Amino acid sequence: MKIDILTLFPDSVEQALNFSIPARAQKVGLVKINAHQIRKYASDKHGTVDDTPYGGGPGMIMRVDVVYAALEGVDPGHKAWRIMLSPDGETFSQVKAKSLLEKQHLLLLCGRYEGFDARIEELVDEKVSLGNFVLSGGELAALPIVDTIIRLLPGALGNQESLASETHNDGLSDFPQYTRPEVYLGKKVPEVLLSGDHAKISTWRQQRRHKIGK
């Protein structure tokens, strides 16, 4: 899989994805991630990417001409699946992450300031949001989205079986987990987990999973 990220802060994106599972996945060739500086595609020497909104109002709006040039520079001919990170987009979920695995090439467009010129929406395939709140920039939403997708790539996790019972995988929470010491501050690990009876352990764990949000 290939993932391109258009942002005003490419260094921060690359650094954040250069640890743990995303780093290993890139190292073994499961995914190729590139962060691109949008300012590179500005037409003036100052690298201007935004301007005041027509009709007045606070803040600055990212320009359609600059973003178009950036999209075409990174994805000529619109071959990638283009995603605009926007607070009014479809809410991201584990189900959404799985659907994006079908795409061989993703492009994530990260905004700043007061948002995008509305015409930019016509240049992407969909809008995605982390939830009903506003972040300082799209790259803050892009990072958990990319991480979630990478974790689903076959071979990305050391133990792929761990995906089976992960939180959100089937709409249920993960079961409670314990490790050493067996007793700490008067709290003891449940006896069933020490029993060695795998059937009882499996039943106990399933009984302690619950619907997300409940």
C-alpha cells in the first residue's frame, strides 16, 4: 500500500510515523508513506497557501489553486483515493479502516486555518472526520487514521491473531488483561486466569467483553 499525506507540516507527520508498528511496516515494505509540503506548490516566492474569504469573515481559507497543484503534483491524473480530513466528513471507524484497505493508494489532504475553499471538495473522493470536534490541523487526524490502517495490513503486527479480539473489531471491547505480579496493593489476578483451563478462561474473557459505548 502507498499513502501520501499533503500537509503544511510534513516533518512532524514523518516523525510521528517513524516509530513502532508504522515504522516496522515501512521497513519491511508493507506500506510506503510520504508526507508532502503543500507550500511547495504555491505560485509566489513566499509560499502563500491561504487567503481571506470572499464575503468577509474571520480567519484564512486554503486556496483552491495551490491545493489543486499539490494534488496533481503528487497524484497526477487522480489515480489515488483522495481523502480530505474535515470535521464535517464521515466519522472514521474500524469498519471504515477495513474498507480503505481495499485501496492500493491513499492520499490524505490535511487542512489548516479556517478550512478549504469549497471547490477543493470536488477534487477529492470523500471527506473523513475523527469525530464531532475541531482540531488545529488535518495532520492530527491523519496520524491515527494511518496508524489504524497499517495495523490491519497482514504482517504488520508481530502476532496477527491479536487483531481478532481487539477493541472495536466486532463492536465489543477487549477483555480485561493481567500480568505479573499476581498480587499488587491487595488486588489479585482472577483465579480462573491462573487455572490453566483454557476453555474456562475463554468463557470468562468472552463474558467480560461489552458493547462499545455501554
